[in-house]
Amino acid sequence: MDITYVDIIARKSEGEWSKIAPLRVLSFDIECQGRKGYFPEAEKDPVIQIANALTVYGEKVPRVQNVFTLKGCLPIVGAQVISSETEVDMLMKWRAFLEACDPDVMTGYNVQNFDIPYLLDRAETLGKGKYGNPMIKGFAQWGRIKNSKAKMRETTFQSAAYGKRNNTETTIEGRVIFDMLPYMQRNHKLSSYSLNSVCAEFLGQQ
């Protein structure tokens, strides 16, 4: 949004104006059906589940908890299960959900380097070639600008404290990606940064 400075009304940071805005935060995690002995690859291995929790900053209870799943699954306490017969249908249902809940922040654990690139690459794979499914065409339109697709680029971060790390950086117009994994790596010294280890350390559960 562009606005001229003469149209801005300045408020003192007090009362209602000192509160953080009610940002919508979408936490999500994907599961893939990998081949035995291989790390999942978007060109070969399907996404079989996408779990989501939508919260509004300042509220204690999530507004939505659901799981998009391929071919169904057992009931999950406290979550809505949305089943699909095909992977393309599941991915497009999730994309429609993303648009409907319109999050300000998208977050998760290692979403920047795994979940987000995997979803985008998987959709591209499913739409490619002679037998590609045209239904998947608009999947990457995740942002708030019409017909604008999420854009990925490879970056390298290097410092004396953290060493050298290769990252995938994704731009989604109008939304912020906040990845918990690099946050944990920068702010806490742990023997392992796996999600299980971090949960055990801070939540006392796995």
C-alpha cells in the first residue's frame, strides 16, 4: 500500500494504540510419502498431509485446527480432517484455505528450507509435461497481490558465529514467513535442533 504522509494520523503509544495488531498467524507442517532409505524429493515423492493451526495474536485458542490428507486418516482429536482422493485436489484445497484465512504471518519449523519449497516444487512437478494436471496451475499464488506467485531464490548466510548456511528464501507478497528453526539455532545452544529435541527441551514432550 502506498500513502502520502499528510494522510497519516499519528497516535501516542498508549491504551488501544499501544497494543500489537491482531495478526493472523498460520502454523503449518507437511508430511511426505518418501521412499525407504531416501530423503523425500519433490520430483518423486507425494505430499500426503498438511496440518494447520490458525491463531490470532492475543487469543489463547486457535481459530482453526485442521489436516488436509490424501486418502483419509484416523480421526484427530480437536482437528478437522479434510480428505482428498488425489494429491492435486488436496493441494488446491489447501491453497483455497490459505487464501480464505489470509494470514499475516506463516510459520513452522524449517518451513523456509523444506515445507514451502517442497510444496511449490511438488505443484510444479504435478503440472509439468504431457500428463501434467492443469488444475494445479494457480497453486503458487499465495500472496495478497492478484495473480502474483510466491518467488523462491537461493541465498547463502555466513558469519564467524554461525558458519556458512545455504538457504531458500521465499517472497510472498503481503505475508511474512517466520521460521522457528533458524530462530532456535541463533538464540539457543542445544545439542540437537530436531523438532523432537526442541519440544523435549522447552515443552517437556515430543
